[in-house]
Amino acid sequence: MTTVNQRMQELIKTLKMNPSSFAKSIGKPHSTIANVTDGRSKPGFDILELILEKYPEINPLWFIRGIGEMFQPMTNVSADGGADVENELRDKIKMQNDTINDLRYTVELQKRLLNGGDLGKFEGDLFDRLPVGFPNFFGLSTGIVTGTPVRY
């Protein structure tokens, strides 16, 4: 059976690191890790915790006690869970695309205003597409009483 010191050496080698880069990756001085890998001391709980937080794929049972495999087995997403994640991502992408299209429209309006103020002809009513609360953003006035855009 291997010691925790030997397992740390093996882990560092498997991660294709050296004790110095490994120490830096967990925010500890090189000497702390070197003392463990050289067998002069055992890692304290704070070191073990930092390592397992930084590298969650490490099997804690293997790292601490030498039982099992070095890395935890990958978990599979269930078919239903995968569908939920996919639908959620599709909804987010659609919302982001809508936002991008609205921003492109806004940029086009601003370009037209900068080029002489002629908004030209747009599909649909221009004021239907303005974001709520932004009529003055485009240099447009609002009615004092109603708050509706005034068309010139």
C-alpha cells in the first residue's frame, strides 16, 4: 500500500506537473509540497482540501487512503436530464440571439441618426421596437403627460 506522500507524487506526475507548479496551482509555497513529496511531512487537512477543491476529478478516497482509482469515474447524464439541459440551453441561445438582433437594430438606428437624422423606412413601426424607457436614447422626445414618443 502506498503512502499519501507517494500518492501526491504520483498525482503530480500524472497531471504532468512538477512540485513547484502544483504548489502554485493550489496557492501554496513550493516548500510545502516538496516537504510532502519528499516524505518529510504529511499533508494537513488544509492542503488536502485545497487539492480536492482545485482538482475535483481526484477520487478523495484514493488520495487520502489509497483505495480505488486516482480519478473518479465520469458520470453520465440521464436521457431526461440531458433533454432538460438541452432545452434550457436552446432557450438561452434564442434569448441571446433576440438580444443580438435588437442591438443590431439599435446600432442601425443610431447610424442613421448620425448620418443626418433620417430614419428612413423600417419594417413595422419604429417606435414599437424601442426599448422601454429609452425614447431619449435616440434623441427622440416624449410626450410630457403620456410618456409616448413624439414623431417629427
